[in-house]
Amino acid sequence: MPNWLLPENIADVLPSEARKIEELRRQLLDQFRHYGFELVMPPMLEYLESLLTGAGTDTDLRTFKLVDQLSGRTMGVRSDMTTQVARIDAHLLNRASVTRLCYAGSVLHTRPSGLHATREPLQIGAEIYGHAGLEADAEIQQLVLASLALAGIKTVRLDLCHVGIVRAIMAQDAAARANEAALFALLKAKDAPGLRQLTASFGTVARDAILALPELYGDASTLQRARAVLPALPGIVAALDDLEALVQLAGAAQMTIDLADLRGYHYESGATFAAYVSGLPNPVARGGRYDHVGEAFGRARPATGFSMDLRELARLLPGAQRVSAIRAPWGTDSALREKIAALRHAGEVVIQNLPGHENDQEEFDCDRALVLDNGNWLLKNLG
């Protein structure tokens, strides 16, 4: 095997794409700050017990594990930063007030999450801690739409779901609780034959409700259909009320309902959403409420947030335009060096030709040059 081959679903990012991703990262973090979010930087590695606390079995399966040579304990490479940020809020900051935190960094997956997906996503996201009301959920959804608009994506569809509906159904049926993992997997896949087979031993109320969930997909009127076909359990009524309120708070945003979209159910506790855009089969952003994750770190806090993969998002953007640059000769002349330093300080890209070489940069368009004219270094346009 050639020594330059990389593992499957791991790839280098070349200059033009890297610049596009980095510029997008800076713009999004600046936008988060304008909303009042504070940047945190969790570590790439943690002891496994801390890293997987409250994260569920799906995160466990996605996590690379290794032995720490200093302590002998098992460590994990983070596959998601959400629980890390929850730990920072609950255990380190320990604030009583509402806290807004954001983050950006690489995560690593043992397996790709979808077709052609990278195993090294560049995750960026934002979380609100300390407010249990739907106002926080609405702010997070607004921030998602604003972030995608900043990336030039205007048409976005938010699919809403609520894990409280399935949890309310399962609470009434022991057979459903005993088959929780298989049930959620079949609902996520909308596998009707599999659901009929699995629910054969369930009570009639639970079976009928679960079989109805994959069909409860569509515009806001889906909520009325859900009220008609699902049992009027308190948990279901409250969940449908939450979803209806979020649709109203979204204003003109395009919202749909999908009551079987249950990815991340292991730690999410309330309303969830997925953002879809044309050009990508998978959601470009996911988020929702996860009020109970902080309990494992000694302090339960209401929490809601979202994350997205910058690499995936950058694929939707047009190719990066070449940057205007200035060509300059290499030299020790103090006047030349002062001129180059002044231009760079003013924000210009100045590329010096090293002796015996011509520059060959895909990213830069050297449309000007520094030339010596009567003892002065002048900036001149090139053809």
C-alpha cells in the first residue's frame, strides 16, 4: 500500500476548499457572538466515562477508543461536542443564569454517518443552558436559519419532531419499553413492515400509535392529524402543543412535521429539528432539547442547541474566488521591505518571488506588482 494513502472516508482539504471552510467558520462564530454566545474549546480526548456520559449507545459506537499511557485508563476521541459543552456548563462554569456557549472543532467517527460522509467532520454549534421555555428553542432555530443564510443558503426546511411522543407511548406499555432500541431504529427508518412485526406483542393503544407515527409527516396540519389519531396522553398532548407553538414562533420559515425522525433520541428530551437544503440528502444541521444530560455531571440544566458540519455545508457554496494579490521581488532593500510591510498591514496579499522561482498559486491572482521606478517602489497594474 502506498504510504500516501489515507484511511477510508478521511481526506485532505486542499487550499481553495480549506479557505472556503475557514472563512465560513469565522463568519459563523462572529454571528454567534452577535447573538451573545461565548466560545469554548473542549479537548479532543477525554476519559471515556466522561466523554460518553449521557450520550447513548450510538455515540459509544462512533467513538474511537485508546489507552492513556500516563494513567492506563481508557480514553476516547470525541465524536460529538454537545455533551462536552454540557459538562463545561454544568461542572466548570456553574452559573445560575442563562448561558449561551458555542464551539467549533474536528470530531472523529469510527464509521461515516452517511453516503460519502467524512469520518472527520468539522463540527460547529451553539447551545443555550438555563431556560426551559420554548423561547430558547425558537432562538436556536432562528440562529440556524440565520447561519445558513450567512452561508448564502436562503431556502431551508426545518423538520420538527418531539421525542416526548414516543416516550409517552412507551411509558404505557412494558413490551414497548423492552424493545426500545429496535423500536427507535425502525421508526427512524420508517420501516412499516418491521414495525408491524415488532409491535405484534404490544398493547393495542401503543401498537396503533406507533404504527401511525411514520405516516405523520407533512406541513403544520400534520399536528391536527396527530391529535386525531394518537392517544390523548398528557405527554403527547404537551409535545404536540410544543410543536404547534414552535411553528407559530417560526413566522415565515418553512416548517414541516416528521414525528418519526428520532435520531439522537438517547439524550434528547423534547422538541428536535433537522434542517434540509437542496443539494444534500442528509440534514445540514440538527438540534433539539436535551435537558437531562447535565444530571450526569452533577447539575441538571435545561438545554437546547444545534450543530452542523462545516465541511458538508461548504460543499454547497460556490467555488472560492481567486484573491487579488500583489507580486513583489525578493530583496534586502529596506525601502522594499517597508513598502511590503505597509501593504500587508493594510490588508493586501503580497507574494514575494523567491530567487529563481515563479509563484504558482491557485488561490491568488497577482493583478498588481511592486516595481522600482526612479528609486521608488511603486504599485502598478498588470495587463
